[in-house]
Amino acid sequence: MDELLTVGRVARLTGVSVRTLHHYDDLGLLVPSARTASGHRAYSADDVERLREVLAYRRLGFGLREIADLVGDPAADAVAHLCRLRGLLVDRQDRAAAMVAAIDRELAARAGVGTMPREPLKAFGARLYDTIGSAYPATRRTEPRIAAQVWAALGDARTVLNVGAGTGSYEPPDREVTAVEPSAVMRAQRPPGAAPCVAAAAESLPFEDQSFDAAMAFSTIHHWHDPIAGLREMRRVARRVVVFTHDASDTGWRHRFWLTRDYLPEVVDLVADRPPVEQVARAIGAHLEPVLIPWDCADGFFEAHWRRPEAYLDERVRGAVSVWARVGPQAQRRAVEMLRDDLASGRWAERNREILALDAAELGLRLLVA
């Protein structure tokens, strides 16, 4: 009889988590051939080969339901499968070409060949992220403590739609995720094995009613043309909605965060026409949960470096944050020069001494959960 492998050994051989293997079993996608005397899963060589096929399709962008059909039908047309795989690869090639073009434009601008915007950037959504998206890999990544709060809010959802998904940060690894992202530059940076991604806008999601257990959006609704319409679309296609956003009011953010209060007052204009977070929550019947920012936050979003002010002097840090792009180069230069002077003189430390011992800060970040 062939040797049977434990779930832990299969996980080590294939590089997937034990939790993922359990999930595949629950879905009927990869049911182990046997059980041990104590009831634990035991996998045959054929099971491992099926898992490798599953992972190959996953890397090419197939959803779990599609993969179950592909690997579960021995009579399926291999030519049709290959044609579909070819189409996926061509699409990926097109997205990679778009990313290369964006990087070339950025390199040309930094070398003085192109021209950088002289006025504050007014673009929203896909156009904005086509501009700043190439800087994301250097500083934007999942912060595990914030991710844990987001994923807990998803509850028992097994199928999740990630709207405004960007490069895939904060997508739960143990659920079946479908991503929506309008920017070609951001889609091109999604890593191998990331969830399949659809090019679409939040305000018009191409899915049937109640297609998903949950829909999530992370740090994106402030870039949508119509945030409330987008949230109502999320409510339409999913039974649960979880949104990471922020309270842009004076008390919630502008006056509490030293960077906006003392160095970058231009943010007032950026949020002037934005509906209050309480109004946004009421539109979908959501409640609000505060999200604290750890002092050593791994994700480089705008507020992340609240106890590490030197980080804002780094052009790479600013380059992956939409606020800096939208206020324009003149305001950015002034804010950076003022901050550099205050750090050198000790004025920043004196002005902000009450936060220096904090492990986490409440700077207006919120989860909307409906």
C-alpha cells in the first residue's frame, strides 16, 4: 500500500498552510483518501498530485469553485483548459506591460526627462493609483494586528469580495477571495497565487445579488467617486460588509494627528466634500469600531509613522501615500522642510512628548461593519 502522509507533512511539501488544507477538505476540493486511527487526515500520492494541480490553477487566477470543476472532471476538455490558461497568461502579460510602462514614466520623471505635476493631483480611483501605484511594493504591506481585527469582523464568511483590492494586502488567506481593482498598475503588482482580480469600479460591481458571504474594502472608499453608492453595491452583493476607513473630522483626525495639524493643513481641502463617516455608516446600517495604530505599524499608510516622524522625510514612504500626491509638490516640500527643521531642533519631540511612550494611537481609523 502507498505511504500515506499527514496533513502537516503535505503542508511542508507543498508550501500551503494546514488551515488551507482543512479549508480545501471542507469545500470538497481536496478530500484526503484516508483517516488515521485517531481520525486525522491522511493523504495519498494521488491526493498530493491533485493538490499540486489545484495550486497551479490558483496561481493562474482561478477561483476555488472553478478549480473544483476543472480537477474534478476527468473527461473535461484539455484543449479548452489550455486555451483558458493561455488567455489568463496573456492578460497577465498585458498587466505586466502596463506596470513596466508606469515604472518607465516614473524613472523618466525622476531623471528630469518627464515632467512631474506642478499642481496638486486631482485624480481619483484608478487614475490616482496608476500614478502612485508603482511605489507600493517598497512600503505598503499587511499589518498583522490590524489584519486580525479586519478578519475577525468578517465572521464566518467563507467567500469574500475585496473591493478596491490593490495589490492584495489584507486579503484573508483562509477564505475564497475574489478581488476588484480598477487600476491596471495595481492589478499588475498582485503577487503570484493572489486571488483572481476583476477590473471594475465599486459603484458598479459585476456580480449578482448576495453572491458573497462578505465584502470588504481597505483604505479605499475615500478614492471612490461616490462612496455611498459603492458601499450600497457591496451591501447588495454580500450579506456582510467590512470597511476600513477613517474619521476625517477635526476631532477624529485633522487636529489629533500632528502631521495634518502642524505641517500639512492642505488636507482640509482634500476632505472638504467627503461625507462624514457617521453618515457613510448609516447608509448601510453599519456600526463603527475604532482601529488603533501600533507604533511599529508594518503598513506604510498615511498615519502609520505617528511615532516615527523621520519616516516622513523618506521620499519612498511619501510616494506610496495618496495624500502626499494629492497635496502637490510645493506643499510636500514645505511640510518636509518644516518637519526636518523641527526634528533637528527638538521642537517636534517637545510638541509631541505625550505620544512618545504610547504603544498604539487612536487617530480616527475606523472599521465599518454591517
